[in-house]
Amino acid sequence: MSDVNVNIIIEMKADIASIKSTLDTMVNTNNTAIKSWESVQSAHHRLNKLEKDMEKLEDGQNWLPKLITACVMTTIVGGLVGFAVSKMIV
């Protein structure tokens, strides 16, 4: 073989090694992108769940006015019944 052919073969081997290295980098980048996408989807799912939980919490915050209203109504009804019973006994 001539020196030119040997040099061409050496350059081709170097190019092939470079292509293999680039391909490995691309595969690693693709794997990283897939893992990142899965992580983003998981985080999005958790955020949606958190949003639903916050809505439930906000809906549940109106229990205090309802409790106070029920207590006042019970006190009034109890007072009226007590007053009526005291008038019947006398």
C-alpha cells in the first residue's frame, strides 16, 4: 500500500472514532432529555394535585361562619323553648 492510502485509512479511522464519540454523546443527551421530560411530567402532575388540594382547602375555610350561625340559632331556639317552658310551669 502506498503512504497516501495508509494516511487516508488512518484519517478514516480517526473520523470513525470521532463519529462514534459524537454518537455516544447524542445517545447520552437523548437519555438525559427523556429523564428530564419524565421529571417535568411528574412535577406537573404533583402541581396539579397540589392545586386541587388547595381548592379543597379554600372550600373548607367557610366552616367557621357556618358554625357560628348554627350556634347562634341553637342558642336562640333553646332560649325560646326555655322561655316557653318557664311560662308553662308558672
